[in-house]
Amino acid sequence: MAKKPRRKCANQSCREWFHPARDGQVVCCYECASAVAKEQTAKTRAEAQRAKVKRQREEEKEQRAQQAERRQAVKPLSHFVKLAQMAFNEFIRYRDRHLPCISCARHHDGQYHAGHYRTTGANPELRFNEDNCHRQCAPCNNHLSGNLTAYRPALIAKIGQARFDVLMGPHELPKWKRDDYIRVRDEYRTKLKELKQQVDA
């Protein structure tokens, strides 16, 4: 019977050439077979350990997500309104970052707000209307109650009479829930990120 083609021993510390005595033989002797078996066992154990660690991490991540969801569930609606308003206001301030105060037309080093023309208290349906909110200095917003006398002509000049008329017209009051405010928050965080990317490009 012809000898089988010779091959190298699979034991990395041996690697001697040998002629297999049977099909599937990958080692040259019993000692090498034992060494390869031990190596394979160690490798299998290491893979099992890695899989176990990965599974534990995934379970911990899922538990943290569930805990976060439970914490969110007990928070009042006002918490989500605040988060949505913060994201919207940040977008407005960045959108208008090169513009002066909408009311007094001043550039200064003080604090700027996102000032609503039609107030959120009297017109909650316009809280997140971009035509209704513009960069405004703190003195006009805080101390002059929005300085609406000067705000109006500047707003018309900025958005045009047609959009101003729409803004001043009737609007349906939405019955927003927690998920609606979360959606608004995420939407304006995304819009701000995209706007900053456009500026950096």
C-alpha cells in the first residue's frame, strides 16, 4: 500500500514532517496528539469564558436600560417638557448665533436667550415653532418682557409678512404626551448636530 503524502505535524512546538498512518491524522505521535488536545481544550475554555463575559455584559446592559426606563417612567411630564425646550432653545441660539438681538438689534457679550414672540404660557401650541422663537438678549427677554414693540417689526422683516400672519393666526393645541416631548428633544438635538456639521464642513 502506498504511503500517504507526508505532512507537517499540527503541534506548533514540533512541526516535523511525517507520513500519516490513517486518514485525518494531523500529528506525528502520541505526545504531539496530547499536546494538541490540551491546546484545543484550553482554546475551547477560553472561548467559552469570552462568551460568558460577553453574555454577562449584555445582560448588565439590558438591566441598566430597564432601570433607566423605569426611572423615566416615574418622572413627571414637566421633566420631558423641560428637556425638549432646552434642546429647541439650544438649536435656536445656534441657528441665530451671528445675528443681533431680535428686539434691540444689539450685539453684546452678555447672555442670549431663545425668546418667543408669542409666549409659551398663552400659546403653548407655538412652544416649538421656529418662526416664533429667535435669539434675544437677556435684558429684552427678562426685563422688558420680550420687548415685543421692537420684536414685531424685526420679526416681520426676518420671516416676511405672510409667515408672520400664519404665526398670528389660530393654531390647534396639541395634546402632547411624554413620547411627543422625547421626539421633539431628539429631533432638535439631531438638527443642531447636523447644523454644526454643515458649519464645520
